[in-house]
Amino acid sequence: MRRLYFLVPDVPTASAVVDELLLARVPEKSIHVVAREGTPLGNLPEAGLAEKSDLIPALERGLGLGGVTGTLAGLVVIAVPGAAVVSAGAIVLSLAVAGGAVGAWVSSMIGVSVDSPRLRPYEQAIEQGKLLMMIDVPTQRVEEIDQLVRRQHPEAEPEGVDPDIPAFP
């Protein structure tokens, strides 16, 4: 999956783009719109917490770091003589899973409160009243959808394509 970015001047333009994307069989859940706070979006699919915050990258970092920390703690426990009354593998595995879960939970709490670094380049345009559209499409449809929006709406400013999007936003 790839994420296409477009800046559109107003809500009616964004609505027209969404309608054309739906006709092109892009699912509504794959379209995300970010606007200045207080802008009435009507039926436009507003970007959720996963798109507006640093939630997913923080979750991934916390899961990895927590898992590594849990694994290291498990290895320390089995290295202490007499501490490993149960299977060493079970101790290491359970501490790795617990560490990953705690790390993911703690880091996701932090990530929710941090604005997405991917949206920073568009903050000024959004504050000026433009709307940012993020469209998630399969890699093989990137060119097709990009051309569709450019052809139908020359006023929409193409802002590029993310190299990839998280598998579980």
C-alpha cells in the first residue's frame, strides 16, 4: 500500500474528489481528510487518530524495544543460579511477550499525544484553509489514482507519495 497526498482548496472540491475515488472503487476507509479545526466536513471521511498522530510508529517502536528489554530480562533471570525454577525458554518467552505488550502500551499513550511528523509539512496550508487528502491505494494503482485526481481536478495540488503505510493503522 502507498499513501498519496493532495492539497485541495475547499470542501466542495474535496467532496468531488471523494466521489470520483469511490466511483474508481477506492474504499472510503482508505480516504482520509485533514482540515483546520472547526471546518465543517459534512460527509467527508475525516482522518482518524492513527493518521493525525504518531500512534502507529510509536506503537511499533514500543513493541520492539519492550520485546528486546523483556528478552534481556529473561536471559538475566535464567543466568542467576536457582532463579529459574521453570523452563528457561518459558521465562524468556513470557518476559519478552510481557515486555513487548508493556512497551507497546506505554509508547502508544505517548504517540497519541504527538502530532504526526508526516503532517508537519502541510500544517501551514491547512491553517490557511486548505484540506489535506490522504488516499491509501495498492502500489499497482498509484499512477492510476494520481492521474485520475490530476485530470479531474487541476486545482488539487499533488504532494507526493509515501513510500509505504503501516500494515495495521
